[in-house]
Amino acid sequence: MRIPTYLTMAMVPVALVAQTPAMPDYTAILKAETPGIEALLKEFRVQEALQKAESLLPATLPAFDKSSAGAGMKASISFSSLTRLYLLTAKAAVQAGEWEKVLDLCTKADACAKMNYKETQAAFAPSIATWTEAVANANTFVAEQGERVKAIQAKPGRTPQEEAEVQAFQAKDKVWQTTKNASEKAEAGKWLQANVAHYNDLVGKAITPQEQETLNAWKIAQMNLVNGPKALKAFNESIEATRVESDMCVPKIESTRKNIQSEADEIAKGVAETKVKGKLVKETSGPKYDQARLVYFENVLNTKGNYESRPDKLAKMNFLYRLRHNVMGTEVQAKVEAVIARVLADKDPLAVEKKATKGKKAK
């Protein structure tokens, strides 16, 4: 009996094809670099942390290797780590007060995660189809051949002596078929006729090549029924993990956009209510508006409630780094830097260091 192709299909490894250069192992990179970046953030060395994290990111998303299920699995895991590397960099950007960069990084993380979901499905689709077919056909084979396999497996087999008798019968049969001597042929024929019933009994005790082929097919079917569901579960769980990640970044993007817009509205409202030299500024752009904007930020910087309302040092530093970002390159930046230095030193943010007074001269 010929072994059906479907019973061996799932057991044959997929041959490798020519590849583009392998993408970096972002899983290893994420594991190696995350502790250092987190340590810098904990020490409030946010710009160092951000620069270090950004240096690990690719200029563009790498190619996804889906030449085989194994290559696809490796690429999927690496892309997942790259998504998390984008989000780690976004975390550093949050603490650095660079919300616009946070939005860009979360958008790139989203693109990476969605690409991973799409390509992981494509990479696993052939293997899923193969295993699904193999399991279905194995179930059919087991249902159809189960009784026959039981009968084959129940055969007792031949003893060494019986095996020798079979060999003797086959040798005598060869003589009968090849000899040209009439008397020798007659003698062999007579012997074969006398022993053929016993020979057939002995043949029935052993498994034939065709029956062995059936047993081999049965073994493969059993393996497919065990390994198939496991493989399908692993593939589907990996796809589901990438689907979850592909949905993970959207709320972060929406939240960041909302924060940026809310801040812009708050700044616009605050500037409109800020007096410069005792007067409100009506302009919404230009030098006078820019001056009013700086006065507004300086007022924010010098409002004690902006520090007392924040629960811990991290919250205060996040507030100050964002404020620094908003006044970068202006005369207010130095004032923000001074407050940052005091908070980092665990001092009162608005404390003013008293100047030393000269002592009176002795009379």
C-alpha cells in the first residue's frame, strides 16, 4: 500500500531559500540595553537615556523574513522587541518633556506592531494550512485503518526455526522456477505442494512489507495528531500576541495627542490672561505674543502650587523638563535649569540662596 502524501507532508522541514541580510536581534538588544536606560531615567539623566535609546532604533523598519515558519517566528519575536524598544524610547522622551517626539515614537511603534501582526500571519499561514490538513487527514486515516492496524499488530511473528522453514520453502521454489532438469523440477514441485499449506500459515504469522508500510503510516498519523494541535496552538498564540501588540499603541498615540492639544489650549488661555507691564496682550503671534508667552511660563515656574500638587520628585522633574522644552533657547531656560538643579538636589524649588553679608569692621 502507498503511504498517502498527507501523512508525511507535515514531517518534512521547509527548505531555506536565499535571504536578505538578517535583521538585528532586537530581543537581545532590548534585554541588554533596557537596564542601563532605566538606570539613567532613575537618575534623571533623561537626555542621556533618550539619546542612548534613540541610537538603538533603525532608520526604517527592517525586512520581515518569512521564508519559513522558523524564520518567521524569529522575525516575529524580534519585531515584538523592536516595538517595545520604540516604547522604551518613548518613555524616555516623556520624562525628557519631549511630547512631540513621544507621539512620533508611539506612531513608529504602532507601525512596527501592525507590520509584525500582518507579516506573522503571512509567515505562519502555510504551516497552519499544512498542519490543519495533516491533522484532519490523520483523523480520517485512523478512523479508516484502525481495525486493520489492530489486526496487523496482533500477528505473533515467526520463531527463528519457522523463519528458517520459510527460507527453505523459498529456496526450493527458486529451484523449481530456474532448474532445467526435469526430474529435479518434479521433485521440487512435489515438495512445494506438500509444504505450501504450512508455508502459507507461516507467512500469515509475519508482517508483510505492505502491512509494515501501513504501520509506518499509522505511526506518522499518531505523531501528527499529537504534534499538530501543539504546533497550531503555538502559531495561533504567536499571532494573537502580535494582534494584541498591534492594538496596544493606539491608546498611547491618542493620549499623547490629547495631552499636547490640552497643553496648547491651556497655554493659549494662560497667555491671553497674562499681563505684560500691566497690560494684556491682544496679539496671538509676533514679538509681543512671544514676550507674553515667556512671562506666562515664568509665572508657571514661580507658582509654588505647581510643585506642591505633584506627589513625588519624578512628577516634579517631568513637569520641569516639559517646561524647559517649551522655553528652550530663551532667557527663561536658565531660570528653569536653576529650579531643576534645586529639585535634583532635593531642595525647595523656589528657595532663593541668601548672599553672604560682610561683617562690620572692628573698632
